[in-house]
Amino acid sequence: MGLAKLRKEKGLTYKQLAEKSGVNYQKLWQIEHGVIKTENIALKTAQKLADSLECSIEDILAPDDTEQE
């Protein structure tokens, strides 16, 4: 599913997800835009995001289905 799609489905901004997960909003942007590749995301970071978005780590690490906005 991918981080961008999950975040948008929950109606969260980068800032809101950053506050909820404890992951820096710039890092979130970098992950969503491919600056940081999903295979390079620390397990701890992926777990924080998965917990915050109520999904699995696999969902976070999956590529987004749609083009980035």
C-alpha cells in the first residue's frame, strides 16, 4: 500500500503523522518521495509508523500504488 497512501487515507499531514509517530516530518517526506528507500528504513521507524497508522510494517514498506503528488 505504501506510506503516502496510508497517510492520506487517514487524513494526516506530514506534521500530524510526525507528532503521532515521533518520526521527523522531513524524514516522512523523504520516505514518501524516494529519497530514503523503503529497504533502508530502520525497523524501529517502520514500527512507529505502522503503530501510528494502525497497519502492518509490510504495508509501510510496500511501494505506493499511485504517483506522488
